[in-house]
Amino acid sequence: MQAVDQADLYDRYKPGLGHFWPDAKSYDDVAKLPPHAKALSFARVKKSHRGIGRLTALEGLRAEATDQDFLEEIGELTGLQYLELGWPTTAKDLAPLAKLRRLRMLTIDSPRNITDFSALLELPKLETLFIVNARHITALDWLSPLAGQLKVLGIEGSMHTDQKIESIAPLRQFSLEALYLISTRVADQDLTPLHDMASLRYFRTAITAPQRAFMALHEALPDCQCTWFDPAEWKGFRDPPKPKAK
């Protein structure tokens, strides 16, 4: 496969709100919102979000500072296809999202208080899911019911905090096109669960495994693009420390 620009692939599989709605505007007060807007960004200031649930024409929303009350209103926007919960997400219960039956793309940034993500399993059209800096996620087995529908998955850390997960073994049955493990540490350092994922075209990750593991994955998936498949990219980098024996 001919090399593809990594930045192009990054944006292709992780598009922002502006990719779909270039004219989407930003607001911080419901009173200023156009009632028939298709997409917008909204930064909550105290109770300034109250009433946003009435904007039923919305298909795309980027919401900042989502507390539980704000999330309850978002749950009324049943026409949403794109939802980004920007930093920080302080809501405690994702149950309102289960009503978004048309949602295709979801990003949740820094859900510091969320311990149960099972509401996301109720989204029948969800194809793209990014969860960033989720302190309570340490395993991926809960994602298994989405194996037949997710095309893009990101389980990522933040600039200052690595996301620590036990293994990517639960992804073995998935047919992803793109996988993002940015600022993520995989405890068992095992990439073999991806070897039979012939659909995978883009793997964006930290150095989650030894160089030999990336080379073996490249051999298994020659049509997949990953920075660490190029030996030249390893100059100045070392393999991660070996996992501790259990």
C-alpha cells in the first residue's frame, strides 16, 4: 500500500464538528441560539444551557463543561448524529445519552466522575467513539457488544496523564478501520489481537509495545498505516519497560 499522509488519516477518522458543518457557530447562552440551527458549539456558564433541549433540529453539537443537568438536556436532542462532550465532562451518569438513537459519532473528554459507560451500548448507529482521559476505564471488555458496529475507536490519555488499560484483547472480534491509543499504556504490550483485523487502515498510538511487536503487526496488516511501522521513526526511542510478571 502506498504511504498516505498521517495527518490526512488522522483528520479523516477523527473529524471535528467543523468538518461536517463548516458554518457552525459558538455560543454560551441559550437565549442567543438560532432555533433551527443544525449544528453549533456551546460552552456552559453556570445555568446558561437551560433550554437547549428544545432545539430538536440539532444534528451536531460540541458541548463544553457538561454537568449532569446539561447532559439531561442533551439527551432530549434525539436528532443528534454528532456529539462531542469537550473538557471537562463532570456529569456522573451517562444514561441520558441512551436516548440518542441516531448518534453516529461520540467523543467524551475527561469524564472524571463516570464509572459506568454501559449507556453507550444502547446506541444502535454509533460508529465512531472516542473516550479521552477516563480515569475509571482500565479494561475494554465492556465494549464487546459494539464489536459489530464500531468502525473507529479511540481510548486516549491526555497531555499530562496516560490512559492505562490492561489489554486490547477484547478488540479481537472488532472490525475497526481506525484505532487511536494516543497517550495510552497497554499493560500486557500485546498487539496480536489486531493481527487478524484486516479492516484496520490506521493505527495511531503511543509506543505501547516493543518495536518487534509493531514490525510483526505491520507484516500481518501491510495495508495499515502506523508511524511505528517505519524503523526510521524509532531513532531516539526505546522499547517500553517489560510488563511486570503477575
